[in-house]
Amino acid sequence: MSENIESHSYDILIIGSGGAGLRAAIAAAEGGAKVAVLGKSLLGKAHTVMAEGGVAASLGNVDPDDGWETHFYDTMRSGHFINNYKTAEVFSKEAPQRVLELEQWGAVFDRTPEGKIMQRPFGAHTFRRLAHVGDRTGMELIRTLEQKILTTNVDVFQEITATKLFLDNGRIAGAVAYYREDGRFALFAAKAVVIATGGWGKLFKVTSNSWESTGDGAALAFRAGAELIDMEMVQFHPTGMVWPPGVRGILVTEGVRGEGGLLRNSEGERFMEKYDPQRMELSSRDVVARGIYKEAQAGRGTPHGGAWLDITHRGPEYIKRKLPGMYQQFMALADVDITKTPFEVGPTIHYTMGGLKVDAYSCATNVPGLFAAGECAAGLHGANRLGGNSLSDILVFGKRAGDGALEFIQGNEGMPRIDEGEVQAEIQRVLAPVGKEDGENPYAIHERLQEIMADHAGISRTGSDLEKGLELILELKERSRNMVAPGSRAFNPGWHTVQDVSNMITLSEAIVRGAIERKESRGAQWRLDFPDELEEFGKVNFVHKLEDGEVKTYTSPVPEMPKELQELFELGAAPGVAKSGKKE
Amino acid sequence: MAEEITLSVFRGDRSGGREQEYKIPAMTGMVVLDALHYIQAHQAPDLAVRWNCKAAHCGSCSAEINGSAKLLCKTRVDDYENEVIHVRPMHTFPVIKDLVTDVSWNYEKLRQIPAFQPAINAPFTLQQRDVDRLQEFRRCIECFLCQNICHVLRDHDAKDAYWGPRMMIRISELQMHPLDTADRLDLLKGAAGIGYCNITKCCTVVCPQGINITENGIIPMKESVADKYFDPLGGLVRKMHK
Ligand SMILES: Cc1cc2nc3c(=O)[nH]c(=O)nc-3n(C[C@H](O)[C@H](O)[C@H](O)COP(=O)(O)OP(=O)(O)OC[C@H]3O[C@@H](n4cnc5c(N)ncnc54)[C@H](O)[C@@H]3O)c2cc1C
Ligand code: SF4
Ligand code: SF4
Ligand code: FES
């Protein structure tokens, strides 16, 4: 049976309507291209909406000594120097413009007493650098981009899931997707495609991520021949909620520590003194997460295995003004008044540093015409992401990906051809589980995958655990071929989960393979059997490719910084601090 | 709390449907969305419900729980001890399936509101006190619960005459921005139909973000419209609008 499907043709197709996708669409539309944006959710509700703490940019509004050099320095240091320095350089140079542009489009940031955009301190940022709106910065960002998109002629397709990318002689040709509402398929032919589908935090059970974060775009691009890099680097945010069970993993913004929150163990000790006496609670995320984990392992955890976070000393009025969402969240979901008592927090999966390997300037992948930006792409954050750097990442590289795609289509004007047979075959594949009763339950497969990842590729790893994990993933991959989705195609979450789970399994394999190869501890990768950071591994990234259906893992040299950038790390202090003559 | 909870969930689509009962084990601190997820994973994999953040940030999970318009992710199961929890889709919008409704009308209206037009280029100098009110309105998570509950839309289905409270606060926010230069009062009085609002305040009561939609948004906008179109008799007209 062959499906009659809706068919569209665009200059540029953007898959993902989070911050990166919307920013890319704006850039592409401003360049005069005919643009479509697809998203799995309604407009303005993508995962980006959840970001709380702020967007990092060296505006220097409260600390005038800040500048791109120091932001660059902090970003590279936090990434343990396996980031692509070119990516980090354009990023730190362009972030301030991208934030100011939001103000121009209607975003309303918190203000300094002089009436400028307010900036707050955050872990491992030398200066107060995060522009913010209380604890709902992501909402402000995505709302502003949504409102901007609505003034352009970009076609927005809501609640639609892309399942496959097509090539025409090696060049990107478009994608097929289905409407979640009724399971109808639509084909999008395009001269260039931008992947902006976000991360894959849903690979883990205890996660701060929304259901959307299943890594679809990264998996689709990987299957189309694109390379993945740094997949072993998965960020644990130190502070997720731990109790009650239903909220386990939900984020407690780093803003709480940014505003002065203190971490204590069950003995009342400010344990960060042991792990980073200088930066204490505002150390980098990998260090704080491990600190909390180690305290709990040593029997000094809270009743539900976390640490105490205490902000009461700031007083109820201040807390309710600067952290209203947190106050509400704990009141409503945990019956805890954070203005009066300390509360329990523990590590939660938060961000995926790895992803599609892209050019630092154009965001091009190795597949001609295929671009990627945002959390699904890699290179900026290296082994550990700084808080606030993702929101500026999606703005800077969203725009660059849109511009990159524009430039590509100028040199490649013809509309590529998509093979009708391939499209029909894909539709049959996607439809196969619908209406079947006997087979694997996709929710159960997802849960099993999450267990495997937590047990074998979690916060602390060993070679043997990882090897076992890989074996289990490959077994699960086989079982997953038999997933079923009882019911019809109309808004059927079981069926949607089948697609999500297949994508996550693909990526989990790359994560575990990367973690096995990286026989050292660096940033988010903590190997109990190789506890030290090793120089030789600081020179390589692990890259994965799909060859004849098999995941192959290679090493690729970390790009070497030119002398003038290297010198920024030889000043004895962060550049802005050294320049001002003040002590760090 | 009870060991087992009973939910009665609307199952159906545009052509109709009915509530169906599910019994599930209770968990400490469970919200209604957790309960629905449990049903999906164990009893009805095709039960349709929208959600994203599970933290009252995204405004996806709007529904009616025992007759009140609420976010599923923010409503605790233990608020309904020893009661059956009835979960139904928002009434004002057409059902797509189960708890998922077609809210596209709201996006059409959002698109019709003239965008922010600043007088100058950023960076702006704005005091916190000048932006407090704007930030209150920008807290909106577009859950459309206020649209759902507003009787003009809900009972009279006057969507062609009145754009509803969400659009009123979006317009208010733009109108109150100290640097904005566009004028939306014509729109308010005309197509957006602010005159249809008779300040029942049901929208304000239901807003999960605690936005004072009527007091801080709609009433000042009604006054601006009155000042522009009806002065010098503004005061009199304002009374008639109440
Ligand atoms: C709770 C929380 C708080 C955070 N706080 C901060 C913070 O304070 N500062 C900061 O810098 N970062 C923060 N982050 C991280 C940051 O929010 C994300 O990394 C960032 O928003 C990712 O944006 P994105 O545009 O890349 O992807 P997303 O926002 O994840 O968007 C992905 C888009 O792709 C779509 N999509 C996915 N698959 C498909 C498919 N198959 N077909 C069609 N569309 C698809 C989705 O529907 C969605 O529209 C936070 C994250 C979380 C979870
Ligand atoms: S106050 Fe106005 S907008 Fe709000 S519910 Fe009543 S009539 Fe509707
Ligand atoms: S104003 Fe309140 S109720 Fe209305 S859409 Fe916004 S958040 Fe929801
Ligand atoms: S799931 Fe986001 S508001 Fe409920």
C-alpha cells in the first residue's frame, strides 16, 4: 500500500523549533530564503523554555573588566581543552550582540541600578556574566524568538516529527515527517537542512530534560552519514530535586547558588571546601556534581541521598523576587518553603556536550547541505559545559547555521531529487508498529534503556561496566525492532515513543563506545579505573561514523590554538583579572 | 494517602467520546500528569496528553480536573483524597484526541498583533521599576487556561469578536513598554474586541502564573481606549463599559 502524502518544497528546512532552530530560521528568512521550521511540540514550548538561570555573554554591565577573552578562557578551561577553540572564540565574541538583539526584539531582562541588563554570577564564570529574567530566562528567550518568527514569512509546522533525511548523490535533499495529530506524512524537499533538535537527556531516568530530548536529529543525521563527536560527555547538573519521587531530576537552577545558596552534607559541613576551596559552591558542574555524589556515597547524604542546599539567609523577599519559580516549584511539588528551610538536591542529567561535528563558522556537517546548531551540535563545550553557555550557544550558532545554509544554497541552487521509493519504504517502516498488540512495549524498552545507561554509563564509570553496558544496549537494540503501538495513528504517544526510543538507542551506543575509548577522567567523564586527566587524551576527540550499519569510532586531533589565544592562558589569572591588575 | 487512586479520563476525539476509569497505585507527591504517564506506560499506551517541562514552565499540559482549569503537572493527586479524579480536555477548544485540543486559533491571533517597535536601538536604559509590569505579563506561559475559562469564548464562542485575555495581556505588555512606538488601541477597540470583556476576573483567578490579567492589563487598556476614543466624555463611557 503506498501513501499519498503532502509534499512541500523549501530553500531551507529547519528541524527543531527550540532556540537554535528559531534563530536559524530568522537568519535564513532575513536572507530572503523560503524557510520551514518543524517542531515536535507547539511553538514556544520546546525544551529551551525550561532554561532558568541565564544567558552568558560578556556584556560587562556589572563587571566592566569582563570581555570576550575571559569568556573564551572560562569556556575552554571548563571544557578541559578538548573544545574546538575556533567555536569557542566566535562564540565569546558574538554572544553579546546576540543578547542585545533579543532586547531589540522585545525581550525584557532584569536591570542593574543604572538601567542596563543585569548579570548574575554562575559556576566557573570569572565574572558576573549571566543576563537573566528571574529564573525563567529560557522562556523569555524562546518567547522573544517566537514573537519575532510570527512577524516573518517562515512557515511553522507544529507537532510534527521528522523521521528520516534523504540524500541526492551525497547531497542533502530533504526529510519526511509525520503530523502527531493524525499520523499523516509530509515530505519536505529542501536545498539545505539545519538540524536543531536539541539533546538526548531522556536517555537517563533522573533527568532535567523534557520528553522532546531524545536526540532525533543527531540520530537522523548520523544515519545520513554525519559524524558524531565527544558523545561520552554527558553533563550531570549537580542540583536536581530528589524528593518526592515524581519530581526526581527536575532542575534546581544554578541561580540558587549564584544568588548565594550554600551546600552542606548531613553533618552540616560545607563540603565543597574539600573539592574546590576557591570557588566552593560556584565551582564547575562536574566538580560540584561529583562532590555531592561522593558525600552521599560516604554516608553523609540527606535522607534521600543528596545534599542540603540553603538559601534562607537571603531572606524571603529577595528569594521570592530573584527565584520565584524555585520558590513556587518547591511549595507546589515538595511542600517545602525554601525561604525557611534548606532543601535536598542531587545530581541529574542535564545536557549533552557531544553531538554532530560541525564547522565552527558555518555549522556545516560533513554531509553537503546539512547543518547543525544548538545542543545537538558539538565542539563548543568540550568535556563540560558552563551554565549559561547553552542559551548563548543556540543564539550565536543558530544564526550562523541559518547564514551557513543561506550561503550553501547560493552555490547550489537546483532543488535536489528525493527518491519516491525511499520515501515509501520509510513510511512503511514508521507505520509498521501501529495497531499491533503483540510485541515489545516502547515505554518498557525506554525504561530498560534508562536503567542500562544509569548503571553502566552514569556519573562514575569503569571499563568493565561500560563493556557490559554496550552488550546490553546491543541486545536491547534487537528487542526494540519488535516494538508495537496499539491504537491508531491519531495522536498516539506509544507510537511516538517507538521513534524516540530507536533514536536514543542509536546514540547510546556512541556514548558508551566513546566512554570506553576515553581511558581517563576529564570533565563529565569520570572513570574510576582511570582517575586522572591524561595529557595524551587531551589531544584527541572521539568521532563516530556509521559504516554499513555499524558504529565505527575514530580519534581526531583537537584543533591547536594559535599563539595569541594560547597566551591568554599564561597570564597567571583570567585575562580580565590579569589586565585589571586585581587578584583572582 | 490512599494506596490506590482512581482517575476517570476523557477518551475520544472530534466525533465524541466518554470518560474511562483507570486505577493506579499512588506515589508520594504524585501530580496528575504522573498518574496519566503511569496509565500510558501500563494500561493505555495511546492515551493522548501534551506535556513538556513537568515544571509549570511550558504551558502544554492544560486540562480540566474535576471541573477546574489547571495544569496537569502542577496539580497534586493528594489534593483529591478519596475522590475520583476526573480529567477532561479544555472545553473552549476543539478536541483532537483525549486531552489534546486544537489551540491553533491562539497562534493565529498572536500573529495578528503588531510587533514591538522600539524607538531606539539596544542596549536600552530601562529601570527595573519600569519593567516590573512588563515582566509580570511576560511570565505568561501560553497555557491558554484563561482563554479556556473566559465566558465570552467558552459559553458564547465569540472567538471572531473577542481575542481573549491572553491576547489582552500580550497587547498590554507592548502598549506599556516605555520604548514602543506602535499603536494597538485601534486593534483593541476593533478586531480584538476589548469591549466584550466585562471584568468578571475569571481569567485572573485561573492563571497559573499569577498574572493579574484584569487589574493590571485589561482595565488600564480599557481606560486607554476610552481616553483615545471617547474623551471628553471618557469617564462616563468607562462607567458604561463596566
Ligand atoms: C531545566 C533546564 C534549565 C536550563 N537552564 C539553562 C540556563 O539557565 N542557561 C543555559 O544556557 N542553558 C540552560 N539549559 C540548557 C538549554 O536550555 C538547552 O541546552 C537549550 O535550550 C537547547 O536548545 P536547542 O534549540 O538546541 O534545542 P531544544 O530547545 O531542545 O529544541 C529542540 C527542538 O527540536 C524539535 N525536535 C526534536 N526532534 C524532532 C523531530 N524528530 N522532528 C521535528 N522536530 C524535532 C523539538 O520539538 C524542539 O522544538 C537548561 C536546560 C534545562 C533542561
Ligand atoms: S475578565 Fe474579561 S477576559 Fe477575563 S474572563 Fe472575564 S470577560 Fe474574560
Ligand atoms: S495569562 Fe496566565 S492563564 Fe493566560 S495563557 Fe498566560 S499563563 Fe496561561
Ligand atoms: S508540562 Fe509544562 S506546564 Fe505542565
